[in-house]
Amino acid sequence: MALLPQVNLNRTLRLVKLGVKTLLLHKLRSLLTMLGVVFGVGSVIAMLAVGTGASREAQEQIRRLGSQNIIIHSVQPQQDQTTERVRMSIYGLTYDDDARIRETIPFVSRTVPAKLIPQEARVGGRQMELRVVGTTPGWFELVERELLAGRRLQESDMVRSANVTVLTERSARRLLATEQVLGESVRIGSNYYQVVGIIRSETGGTAGGVQTPDQEVDAYIPITTARERFGDIVVRRREGSTERSLVELHQLVVEVDAIENVQAAATAIEHMLRRFHSREDYRVSVPLALLRQAEATQRTFNIVLGSIAGISLLVGGIGIMNIMLASVTERTREIGIRRAIGAKRSQIVGQFLIETIVLSSTGGLIGIAVGVTIPQVIEYFAGMPTVVPLYAVVLSLGISVAVGVIFGIYPAMRAAKLDPIVALRYD
Amino acid sequence: MPPSPATPPGTAPAATAAIVRLEDVRKTYRMGSEEVHALAGVSVAFEPGSFWAIMGPSGSGKSTMLNLLGCLDRPTSGRYILAGEDVSRMDDDALSGIRLTYLGFVFQSFNLIAQLTVRENIELPLFYLGWEPHDSARRAAELAHRVELGARLGHRPAELSGGQQQRVAIARALANDPQVILADEPTGNLDSATGKTIMELLRDLNRQGKTIIIVTHEPEIASWADHRLHMKDGLVDRID
Ligand SMILES: Nc1ncnc2c1ncn2[C@@H]1O[C@H](COP(=O)(O)OP(=O)(O)O)[C@@H](O)[C@H]1O
Ligand SMILES: [Mg+2]
């Protein structure tokens, strides 16, 4: 242990200065020597930033589905999709399913059913295809979108089966040219609906394979109204054939009282649905499970990255050690002189070790700069979201210092072990 | 130099107040199966403030002796007492401390650190003594002035002549205010005129109280010293 330098801040600082000075004597060599660490740290931070950015976005989308929610979709079974000219397929979630889940499944605090009906909407000469969402006021608590004007659907709309609608911003823009949209009437299907509110539309997209509940062009109406006006039969005409389907509910969002009960509730729901449905005409998605899965994927990704980082830093470290060993040989005389003057072995170790640490941590700092810049460039040109995790920066710096210590200790010991008499004769 | 009754077997006179005393010092190198007795039982004592020249043919043990005196090496047997302390069994760290406190070195090939300036070279011992940068810079300037290089503080060794470099080396050797200055062929790489100025400098230092021990094979250089110790086959041949 006698060879290990005692920590003295003042002297350490002077050794750091000496190290910086010595390294600046051979700028190109120092730069080339630290390149391994620069690329090691730089590439890992950059990859981590891109990876974290992507997975954060995925996780954010999944989280937007609600980690306390279970989402059940109606799915048209395969065998129904035959090529009969006129047919009627009956499938999917029923009003009874909704009631059963709400009343018999433990931990369920609320359900939000939705009927999704593609319809043509018109105002004057303007017309567009939009998706009518017949739902309950609970919808707006599940999908937290900013209310831009007016109000959301209310319980009283349900009771009255009122002909009112809340439009997404995008739908409103396309249908109504004027600023004054509240109170306007929009014709959807064969009825007129009064616009009572506008909510912000956000790119829903798919998260972990699940369609987010809202879309950009939606018109929300009370589910009671939807049942009365559109019934349960959806008619689709395409390529000469008419496709009719009877679906009571297209989607059911089940809210569970607490995160830790989500899995149990999902299992109970699946069990119940299997008992009441003769076919798999539904799909149960648990955002929480998807979230866990995404997190696990990121962990794996991080482990792979960590291994790559380890290997590249190992290579970088070996490069540094190589140069430091050469440097020790080159500076044998200097070491002899310092020892003759009265430098202890530990002080020689300290000098060379600190020089190596200065080298590796400077490489680390440059690497961090590179690693933080690359994602910015990617974000700018490719539009991919990136996140440089703070822990990666701190860890990189720590590891760079560690690389200096690990790969500097052997050359430093070699320097300290030199016999001053031999070292002084060396040329 | 009065002989002392405590003088161990050997040829050198010794004094109880000697700054440097070797007592039957041997240094044996093993070359394979063969043993080389570089020092074969040397006893000498140098008084404080004396000026010695160690002479002798090549291979007689001069360098070995200087390395021992300089605490760069330890004797195989015997005792070395420096400033009253037995240093012959000290460990490496302790010997480093002794060198830093009591000794100054001047080498034949100057041995300045090329990438450091004159000032930084002179400051080197002070760095290891833990001096504050401000104080050590001032002392370095004083010492440079003393060896008439006050204007060269910022220069690198390569920008100086041999004589100037050796003067920097002497300034460095003086930085820790050592009691003993050891010089191995200090004029060996210099022309005779320059060599003379270096010897004058060493003589002045001796007059100011430093004990000076030089190794040389040139009688002319040795004549600057008060005492000459002649080595032969690892033994003290004679003293004059
Ligand atoms: N490190 C060593 N290993 C083996 N033999 C050595 C070593 N150093 C000196 N010697 C031997 O010891 C003897 C004295 O050497 P040295 O002190 O260098 O003599 P000088 O300096 O008077 O020429 C020589 O025979 C030399 O070969
Ligand atoms: Mg010699």
C-alpha cells in the first residue's frame, strides 16, 4: 500500500496541472491516445440517447393509454370475413359485457364504453368522413385532452339523448370555416347535432400495438344518442358488396382502482369474457403490461449497450496504457532525476496515474460533448426524439476516470519501480 | 583533519562530528556465479564543510561509492551514518526523505528535465518538499540569480549552453539547502574554461559551508578540493 499516493488536494491539483502541461507538450499524441475513450463514451451516449428517446416515446404513449386502464376492443373473427355478397356478422362486446364488468369484476372503478361509427358529416357544402364516437362523459377523463372551447359531454346529454357533439380541433377546422363554431349545427348521417365543445386533437397513433382511444378527426356524441340514431348495425359498402355488422360496443375502457390490481382485474375480465363469448371476438390489452414489457426491452437494450461500452472503453484503456508505458520508457531519465532529488515511489505513481486520469477523463469529456451533440443532429435532421439521460453523462465521466486509474496504475508502478541509478544512466 | 580513536579499520581519518561516515562498507554485485566486490570494506569520514574529490581508475568503485553516499543505494554490509543518522538499513521512502533533506546532486550530463523551464527545474526539490508555488518561485529566482542565470528563468534547458545548464543543475541542487552536495564528474561534459567556472562556483559554495564531494578522474579538477581520496579495486588506496 506504500505505493499508493496519499491524497493531498493541493498537491493533487499541482500534479493535475503538471499532467495537463506534459500532455500539452505532445498535443497530437495525447489526442490520438484519448480517441478510444472519446469514441467509446461518445457512441454509447449517442446510442443511449436515441434508444432512450425512442423508448420514452413508446412508454409515454402507453402511459397515455392509462396505466390503470384495461382496454377491450371488439374484433371481427377471421371466419366471418368470407366473400358472401350480402352478409351480416355479429360479434364483439355487448352492453351486457359492460354491465357485467362494471358490476361483478373486482377492483373495477368505472367503465367507459364506446361505439365507433364511421359517418359522413356536412356543414353547408363542406363534407368529410369522420369517426363518430358514442360514449359517456367518462371518456374525457380517460383521454385527457385540452378543452379549447365550450364544454365536454355531460350526464344530462346522456339522459336526454341530446343531439350534441364535441368535435376535435381537426374535425372542427375542416368542417367549419368560421371562428364561431360553438352552437353551429353539423349534419352527421341524417341528423343535425349542435356543436357544444372543441377539444385539442393529438396524434394518437398506436402504442405497443394498441390504438390510442382518440383519433384526429372524431365527433363525440352521447352513447345513448348514438344507439338511438345509428342503432347497432354498421353498414359498409365496398366494391359492390355490402358488409353489415352488428356490434353493440366497439371498445370498452375499464378503469381499475389501483395499479397493483390491474393484472388481477384483467385476468378476471378475460375469464368472464371467455365464458360469455363463444369466439374470440374481442381483444384485451393491458397498457401496464405493455409498459412493463417496454421497460424490460429498454433494460435489455441498455445491457447490450453497456457491453459495447465496456468493450470500447477496454480498447480505449488499453490504448492509453500502451502510450503511457511508452511514455514511462521515454521519460526514464526524468523519473531517475525526480527520484534522486527525493521523490518517493508513491509520488511517481501519483504523477503518472494523475497524468493518465487527466488523459482519460479529458477523452471522456470530449466523448460526452460528442455524445450529446450527435443526438441533437439526429433530432434536427431525422426528427427522432432523443433523450440524453443524466446518469449516462455522470456514469461516463466516472468510468473515464476509472479507465485512467485501471490502465494507468500499471505504467505508473513500472515508473515508480525503476531503480534511480539505472534510470539516471538511461539514454 | 585529526585522526580519531574511534576510527574503524580503514585508511580514512574520521571525526565524531563527521557529516558523512562510512564504516567498513561493502557492496557486492552478483554476476551469475561470480561476485564483484565493487566496494570491499571502505571506512571514511568527511567533516562538515569539507571539499573532497574521489579519484581512481575506471572500475575502482567511485560511482558505487557516490551512489551509496547519495542514498540511491544501500550497502551490502557495513554502516553509513549521514548527519548522525544510520541510513544503511532505511527503506526506500525513508531514503527518499533523506535525499530530499540533506543532499543535492550534480551530474555529468546535467540531468535537467527538458520540458521544464529553468525556474521549474530549480523548483523541483521544493515541489517535493511541499512548498507553496509562490515561495518556491521566489527561491528559484534567487538561486538562478546566484548562479548568474537570473535572466533565463523562463528558458528551456535546450536553449542554454552546457555551462549554463550545469549552473541550473547546481541551483537546483541548492534549492533544498542541503548539507552535502554530491557531484559525479561535474565538468566531464564541459570545456576546461567552463569547467573552471563550475569549480569556482562549487568552491564558493564550500566556503559558504557546504560539504562537497565530487568524483573525477582529472587531477586538475581534483586539485580544487581540499582532500583527495584515491580508490583502487573497491578499497581506499590513499588520501592526500
Ligand atoms: N549494477 C552493477 N552490477 C554489477 N556490477 C557492477 C554494477 N555496478 C558496478 N559494478 C561493478 O563494480 C565495479 C565498480 O564499478 P563502479 O563503481 O562503476 O566503478 P567506477 O565508477 O570507479 O568506474 C566494477 O567492476 C563494475 O563492473
Ligand atoms: Mg563510474
